[in-house]
Amino acid sequence: MKFKYVIVGAGLAGLTMAERIANVLDEKVLVIEKRNHIGGNIYDSYNEEGILIHNYGPHIFHTNDQEVYNYLSGFTRWNDFWHRVLTYVDGNLIPMPITVETINKLYNLNLDCSQVEEFLRKQALPIEEIKTSKDVALSKVGQDLYEKIFESYTRKQWGIDPSELDTSVISRIPIRLNRDTRYFSDKYQGMPTHGYTKMCERMAENRNIKIMLNTDYKEVLKDISYETLVYTGATDEFYDFKYGKLAYRSIRFVFETYDREEFQEAPVVNYPNDYDFTRITEFKKLSWQQHNKTTICKEFPFTGGEPYYPYPTKEYKAQFAQYEDEMKKETNIIFLGRLAEYRYYNMDGVVRRALDLFNQRIRKGE
Ligand code: FAD
Ligand code: UDP
């Protein structure tokens, strides 16, 4: 079989590339996907009860990148959605991220914004050089809030202490000196009106795009000739683990359906200090679906399963750098996405990267 373009992985990265190649260049492209569906980790589906669930954990689209937002809006309409998260601390459900409301509720105070600023200034620890996620938290909120909100959640999520994770992990969570209790403050936020899978199907709606599901690329690539390969799988696997296995954090998603309309107060509730799971998502609160039952998902992180999160640690980044040296030598292989680039990308980051690489490496060569 001969294809000018072959893509490994039908996640958001692979589909964005496929869509651009098929629509902009009007070229045929083969997408090889080992799962039995497209969409990668943003895949959603209706469960036995008919409730729309996110099969790989809660996904909320948010971005400040207008081009990315406009691009995806070509394939879906959006339900305006401001994500809200509560966290269960000392027997109370308090808003996450830390805002004026969080401080007041947690410490039973009634401070205004400038008083909270003063409060946090007193709590914050002087840290000379901020090198780790623990430093980030301590320098912004001090020991007590660090222990109540970040320390145990992070240990559960990553299996290691926040002092071993680089600054990027806890820096994802803002500290707000106002009453904005939305989880994200990006300009564009939303949920695809008919779900992520429908959006992905529309991206792949072009006769130029051929998708081979249930197929590990290693089974078939030797029988396919191509000019350019876009690889969105794990890089260590691509190089037969020659520099060792890269570590990824995995999650066991446990779904439960309850015979009642509502389960919890917010779409997501975090449990930093109780239970083995990190958080519970109630899907109807993401989709606004009407149903007399409700489905939730508990997330139990572990290491060794399906790779979801690359590890932002010094040690693993150094290991990945060895693979990166190999990747740079490849002239007709483009590595893209959360697995291939070993980067903790959000959806918008992956689409941005795919659009950029398409323009720089594929379109330019035309
Ligand atoms: P993937 O979705 O992992 O796609 C890679 C694809 O390649 C997969 O389908 C895989 O099966 C396939 N593949 C791998 N190896 C092979 C092989 N050997 N042969 C063939 N196919 C192969 N982002 C947000 O913006 N907002 C959120 O709220 C959010 N929540 C998240 C929650 C969780 C629990 C997780 C894990 C991620 C979340 N993300 C969120 C991030 C989002 O999932 C990613 O940014 C996005 O899915 C990355 O797309 P990708 O194509 O790079 O990777
Ligand atoms: N985090 C935390 N407590 C929380 C929420 C998040 O300590 O209540 C930390 C944790 O280390 C997590 C990181 O902040 O991995 C990023 O959180 P985010 O909600 O962005 O995680 P994701 O949705 O990517 O799993």
C-alpha cells in the first residue's frame, strides 16, 4: 500500500493533522489507530443508561488561543460552560482554585479581596529559588494550605512528592485574589454541544482520510510506503525502548450510575485528603443532559497502565532528551502530541502544535 502521508494515532493531534492534510492539501492520508475508536483520550460515548460519559476522564475545553478556538468551532458548536470544582477539606466543600471564597469558607472568615491578599502574604513562605511544585505552592500560599489542598492530592495523582515535580504541575492551578470561582479563566471555554466524539468524527469527514482502527502501527507499517509519517504514539515504544521505558502516570476510571437525578454539587469534586481516588466527576453537570439517573467517575491514579500523563520530573525529562536527540535526526517523521513529545499538553496546546507543525513541516514542503 502506498500513501504520501501516514499518521499513527487518531487522537486530537492525529486528527488535526489528518484534517489539514486532507482539506488544505487535498491529499490522501492513512490514520492507524490501535483502539477501537477515534478521538484518543477525548473520546466520549453514551453508556448503557444513555448518559454521555467521558471514557477517559473529564475533558473541558478552554483556551486563550482564538485561532485554535475558531479552528475547532469549524467542527462543533459549543455549550457555554464555566467549569467549577469543589474540594473536600476538613469536612467542607470549598471552591477550587484558591479564591477569596475558598479562604473565607476554609477558615470561617469574612475577608475582602485586599484582606485575603494580606492573609496570603503572611502565609507565604520565602523561597529563594522556586524549583519544584512544592516551592510554587509554599511560596504562594504557605504550609497550611499546601498541606490541606496540594500535598496529598499531588502525591495521589503522581505517586511522588510535590518536591520531585517541576514547577509546571502545581502552576497549572491559579491563586486568585478575587471571587472568581471558575476553574479556568481563559477567554474561550465550552463543551462541544454534541460531544467530543462527534466533533472528532466531523474532523475526519473527508474521503481523503482513511482510518484503520484496532491496529497497532507496528503490525502494518512495514507493508505501507509513505513520504511523511506523523507519529502521535509513545516515543519510547517507537524506538523499541532503547533508552529505557519512559514513565507515564495512568488512571483507573471507575464509573458508577445512581438511580437519582443528582450526585454532587459541582461537575467535579476533588478529594485531596480522603479516599484513594483524586476526584469525582458527574457527567450530567458537564453536558447538561436531562436524565433521571446520573453517572459519576472516580479516578484512581497508578503507574504501569495506559499512558495518560507524562512525568514532569528532572529525571524523566533527561531520559526523554535522549529520545529527543534521535527524533531530531528524523527527516520524514513528525513527532506530535502528549505521548510523542512527552508533554503535559491540554487540548488547545495539542491543536496549536498540530497546526504549527502542519504549516512548518508539511505545507511548507508542498
Ligand atoms: P491521545 O489522545 O493520547 O491520542 C494518541 C492516540 O494514539 C491514541 O488514540 C492511542 O490509542 C494511539 N496510539 C498510541 N500508540 C499507538 C500505536 N502503537 N499504534 C496505533 N495507535 C496508537 N485537556 C484539556 O484541554 N482539558 C481537560 O479538561 C483535560 N482533561 C484531561 C483529563 C484526563 C484524565 C487526561 C488523561 C487528559 C486530559 N486533558 C485535558 C488532555 C487531553 O486529553 C490531551 O491534550 C489530548 O487528548 C492529547 O491528544 P493526543 O492526540 O496528543 O493524545
Ligand atoms: N492539584 C492539587 N489539588 C487539587 C487540584 C490539583 O494538588 O485540588 C495539583 C495536582 O498536582 C494536579 C495539578 O495540580 O496534578 C494540576 O491539576 P489539574 O486539575 O490541572 O489536573 P488535570 O486535570 O490535568 O489532571
